[in-house]
Amino acid sequence: MSIEIKNRKAAFSYFLTDSYTAGIQLQGTEIKSIRAGKASIMEAYCRFQGDEFYVFNMHIEAYGNAGYVTHEPRRIRKLLMKRTELTKLQRKLRDVGVTVVPTRLFIAKSGYAKMEIAIAKGKKLVDKRNTIKDRDQARDLERRG
């Protein structure tokens, strides 16, 4: 059974371009909560603090059998990437209106939690309407054919 938590809102709200895979620095029982599927990346976003890259507002529910030592659900978590990837990201984030959003949280074959992030540029309302229209047309074609 593979765990895969997606951010469906990201593809609707942003034009997604380059994507990267990053490891996440977790504490204690956070990995057990992720394996149980008790995490959300809907409101999450990524940002640099100094030379380090972090994910903000990612929610990992407290593990039920943790005892008295639990983690803070919305704490800031460090993303683990190669220095060359980080410098590419820093260069691309200098543009106006560009941000980095998490698109997928999953458990890799190695057993570690990984996050797929993408460089995103915000969509206007017209673009969102076009996305809805295209999706409806594709659904109609699927039903007919």
C-alpha cells in the first residue's frame, strides 16, 4: 500500500512548470502519521530562509499512540535538496509572481517521506474558467465515446 497525498488545488490555481523531488526533515512520530495518511499539503507553500529551503503550513496530524511526546502539527519543516537544485530554485524565484508549491507527498521505495514541489505562476480568473471548461469538455467526450 503506497501513501500518496496530492495537492489538487495547486494545478487549478497555478501554472506549474519545473518540478523537483525533495526529502523532508521530520521529527519523531511525524513519519507514522504520514504513513497513516494523516497529512495535508493543501495550504502549504515553500520559501527560502537564508540558504535553507523550508515548507510552511503543511499539516501533519499528531500520532494517536505517541504518548506524551508529540509534534507540533503545522511546524516549519526543512526540505532536503542538492545545492545545485537550490541555486536553480533561487534563480527562478527572483521573477515576479513566481512561487514554489508542494504538489505531492509520498513515501519513496527507500521508506523515506518525499515531497514533489513545482515552480508555479498564479492563474487569473479567466484561466481558471478555461481550466473548468476544458475539464467539462473532456468529461463529456469520455461519456459519449
